[in-house]
Amino acid sequence: MSNVLKAFLNIVTNYQTNIQNITDGNNRMNNMGEGLEAYIKNIFADTINEVDETKKLEKISKTFSYTGNKTNPPDMMLWNGDAIEVKKIESASTSLQLNSSHPKSKLLNTNTKINQTCRECEKWTEKDLIYTIGYVKSKKLNSLWMVYGDCYAADEETYQKVEDEITTSINYLDDLEINHETNELSGIKNVDPLNITYLRVRGMWIIENPNKVYEYIYQYDKNLNFQLVCLMKKSKYNSFPKEDIKKIESNDNINISDVKIKNPNNPANLIDAKLLVFKV
């Protein structure tokens, strides 16, 4: 069963920085993001160097229970393991565009943004979520963060409360024909006299770059060729197979340290966490 430690070690062992720029389709940003997604998929499936397409597909099928689509989170889910979101940024400090999906500490089966296929691809109710954030410029992967949602985002109710309050406020507006069936924040029908215009009201969530959020434990170095950073709770790290922990701790190119990070639900409390760093 794959996990983030195996993926981390795959990157270190098969170090490469060129991200494939998939050219299908018309949206350049989506295509470059798909190149990063393909890279992330390969490091988790251990298919970076697999040239036989049939063997590659078999490995991917055995690794992932779900491999996502362009419109619904997550981007992929490991069989009996974590869910993965992939975000591409084009500068080391820019914020992450999460669009209509608010930050998540965990991925819940009840999340209305996931589709039925994802909900039923295996038996699950809740998954730990890894945000993989790649800084890609001119096809070169300059840095990659792999940070767990419960280190990065507050609990679900923090964001859901904001969305619910916005929806409720719109619903109380007079003289508007509200669409109560939408999966977005709200929708307003027949805005103009001809009754031909519809207003979508949707969230556009943005979250700070991990390089800023965690600058108190890791400082981005613009002079390096590549830097790989992984952050997770210490309890999560200790839950991985001892064999995987032993392999990653015996690699001299990886620096592993115990750190304390701010609790996303209450920064006054500190969380014991593990920081894994590889840089060249």
C-alpha cells in the first residue's frame, strides 16, 4: 500500500525536475496542472520509470481507488489510504487558489463537492488529506510541499459556517428569485426583465502558500535547484509501517526533524509534528 513516505523517497531516489506539460485541451493552466498531477500520481504509484503502459496502468489501479476529474475534489485517493489534492503555483510566494472548495483538514464522504464515483470507489467515511503544492515554472519543478490538511486547515465547521451565513443572507433578500437547489452558495434566477439572466454565487477560496504559513519552521531558499518539504502530525508519521519509516530515516539525503506547529483551530496550542526536507 502506497503512502506519503514511499512517495517522498521515490522523489529523492528518482530525482527529476521536468514536469510534463500535457498539451491536450485548450486551457493552458489546466494542462500544466495536469502535468504536475501526472507526476504526483507516478511518485505515489512508483511508475516514474515505468515505460510499459500496461504495467503502469496496473500499478496505478492497484495504488489508487480514485483518480479524480477536472471539476470535483480530490485529485486522487489511495486504496485504504490518504486523499491527495494537487495545486500548481507559478511563484514561490503566491497564494493557492482553491476556487469553490474551502480548505479541508480531512476529506469527508459526506462532502457535497465530491462526486458519487469518489464516494463509492471504496468503503470509507473519512480520509486524511495531503495538499501537494508544486511551484512549477517553464516546466521545471522548483519546489514541492506535501502538507497534511489537519496541519494546514481548521475544522470543517469553521469554513462551513461562513458559507452558510452567506447563503442565508442571500436567501433573505427581497424581490429575488432564489435557486435553493444549487450546490454553490446561491443562485438568482430571472434577474432581468426578459427573465433570461441567471446569477451564480460561488465561493472563491484562497489560502496562503505554505512557504509563508510555515516560515517559522522552514525558510524557502530561492538559490536552491529544488526543495521538497513534507509536514505531518507526529502521530501520523508514527502510524506508517515501521519498514517505511526505517527506509526514509536511513537516507542521508533527507533531513527529518521534530517541530511544533500552530494548531489550525487554536494557534495558542502547539502540535507535535514531523518535518521532512530534501533539497539540492
